Amino acid sequence: MSHWFERLQKEVINADLCTRCGSCVGVCTTKAIRFDEVLGECLPRLVQACDDCDGRCYFGCSGREVSFPALNDFTHGMQPDNPLIGAHGPMYVGYATDPNIRMRAASGGVITALLKLLLDEEMVTAVLALGTVPEEPLRPVPLVIRDPDDLRLTQQSKYSLAPTNTVLQDIVNVEGPLAYVGLPCQVHSIRKLQMAGHPEALKIKYLLGSYCGNALYFEAIRSYLRSEGVKDPGEVEDLQYRAGEWPGFLQVKLRDGREYRLKKFYANYLTPFFIVDRCLVCTDHSNEFADVSAADAWAPRYEERGQGWSLVYGRTPAGIELVERGRAAGVLELQDMDVDQALDMHSHMTDFKKRGAFVRMKHLASSGRPVPEYGYRPKEIPKKRRMLEAAIHGVFRVGRSRIARWLLPFVPPAMIGMVFEKLRWQWKLITKRTKRADLWDTEFVYTEQREPVESPHLVDAERSRSDNIRG
């Protein structure tokens, strides 16, 4: 076994810290690593010897360590004024002006609209994004998109595990500059690889990222199918997580013509049962190291209108310029949004990531479990908020038990979804004061970093600080 993969196995995979970003497969020059069970545990494994290894699988990993201070210096050239949301430029709420893009989107379609603009104006040669192809309706696959019409394959969020960064192995012979779309943990890895001078990562000029609360094991879909009486997932012809008008439906179409739909908020009932463990200790909700971040605009004044609305903003000079270019070109309709309103739209999940995750990590560490290192932490978390985390922990512990997962398919999804949604809103009202208490005033401190591990095969990080990345 490779020395570096042995370390990856011990410190990340066996330690339950793997984010399933896919980079270890994407950067392996000998193709010795692969994901065997993407629709299962979705973990990388070594399938052959890889003696000619420079350790990129280890150094690019986003599971064990992601130094927010280092990535902020590298990506933004500074530390953020507000660590709750990261460095950012002007914020907007809006949507794609192309009604077809907006209709097919998870929310307002702004990411797809910007990707199309990049391709149409030949600002990039290709787009790297997760998509769905007809021959594999259940498994999202990373695609290299050159034709703007093919962007339709990549629309909507995919809430099941998908190692997007395996796409790095597909672009060895693809000329840059490229655009890329990924979740926070996937973007973390791309930025780490850019810092390390990885040639394929350096081809990526624009990183666009969505907000992310969590991912689910594919077993969530299997459970839902069983509850609808579908025993064989192979019967599925089409699977969409955000079909129809915003906020959308979990929609499954079978080959025999049957169709099942569940409201997006009802489908959230699957989360306590099938959430990926690593998501519980992730501290990045808003994709802080992307060039452009986008999310659902969760606010009554937008939700009541339907059609789809997105919160969007640039974080780097390249990202800010791209958003402004989209508005000037008429592909985006945007309204100004201040940071307090933007934070309020996602305050519960911001608290879940920026305070709750640190409480959970402290609990795990106290029991001898390994936890990620981020290089920062809240200076203080109120006692009431720490106590509240015990209740949240109890919900996830019960939900992920074998008996709970076994019983789940016996309950009609519409019934449990409706109950879950009512309980969720009650919970948000009850905990609103505790969760938001002092949240906006949370102070963060830098923590001691792990000793860096030098690799003679990787170029100096300063050399990779290029216009290719920063724009």
C-alpha cells in the first residue's frame, strides 16, 4: 500500500472523516483508487499498487484538515470581517431571466445562467459539474460540459453522496480555463490542491458553489422507494430532488409509468435518519472559498411568490465581476440584499454549522474520537446553546438507529413528512431565541495548527498563487 494512502486510510477513511469529495481518485495518476459503492457507503479504496505517488491524495483531502485562515489568505488575500459568512462582495436576491433555466432550477437558476454566460462568451472552455444522465438515473456523475445546451443535465441539487472531484482525472487533456461547481467540502479540496500547485486544479478559474446543510446516504432514496412499495431501485427511470416549481418536489418516475412526488419540505424527514456523519462536523454552510456563492432565498416575501429565487454574491474579484457581468448582460435579474437579511435567511443552519458543529466536535473529542481541524473556533458558546445541542444529538442518534431506519418505510411518506414539517417549524420557533442569541456577535479565535507535512513533489504554494485562480 502507498505510504500516503495508508495515512489517508488511517487518519481519514477509518476515522469517519471522509467527505467523499472524490479528490483522492481525481488526482491519482495511476488510477489506483476508486469508489466502489457510490450508492452505498461511498468510500474510496485502493485497488492496485501505487508506488509512483506524490501524496496528492493526502494533501488534497478535505476530511482531516482544512485551515480556514490559510484558505482565506490564499483565496481572498485576507481574513473575513464576518467569519459567520466569510469574505464577500455585494449581495443580491434574484433569478435567471431565461424562464426555462429558472423553471428547471433548484431555486432561481443563477448558477446555471452564469455557467451558460461563461460558455457563450468563451470565457471558459468547459464546465465541470455534477449531473444526471439517462443511462444512470440514480447516480449523479461529474460531467465535463462544453455545449451550453448540456447544462440542463446539471441543474437542480443532488442531495445524495456524489464524489464530484473525481472529474479531475477527466480533464488531464482538457485545456483551461475552466468553471467548476461544487459543495463546500469539494471546494475546500480544490483550493487545497490549487495551493499545492496541482495542474488540473490550477485550470479552474471560476469556482461556483451552493450553500450546503448536509448530504444523505443513498439509502435515504431506497427507504423512500420502499415506503412507496418500490422494492427494486432499478425500476427508476428518472429521479429529481427538486422537480417542479420552487421549492419543488422529490420526484421519482418508474419505467412502467408510475410517478411519486413528495414536497421538498416533507422530504426533509429523511435527514435525521440518513445524514452523513461527516456533515455534522462541517463548519462551512455558505461555501466560503468559492468565487460565487448561491442559495435558496428563504424568506416569506420570496417563498410566497414561488417561481424560484436565489441569494447570490461574489466573494473574490473574479466572482464579483462575474455576477455583475451576468446582470449587465441581462441573464440575471437581481435585487440588492444586505448581509443581515442574507444571514437571517439561513440563520438556523449558520448556527448549526458555526456553533453547533464545534459543540459536536468537542463532544466527540472528549470521547477519544478524531475530529477535523479548521484552524479557528468560536471564542465562547452560550451554555443554553450547548445544552440545546444535546437535544439535537438525541434526535440524530435515535434517527440513525437500526430500528428507526427499519421502521421508517412502514410509515406513509406524506404523513411523516407533514408531521416532520410541523415539528420542524415548532422546533424553529421554540429554539429561535436560543439559536440566535448572540449568534451575530460570536467571536472567533485562531487555534494552533497541526504541524505541516512537506512533500518534495508539490510546488511551493506561493507559485500557485496565480491569475489563473484569483482572476
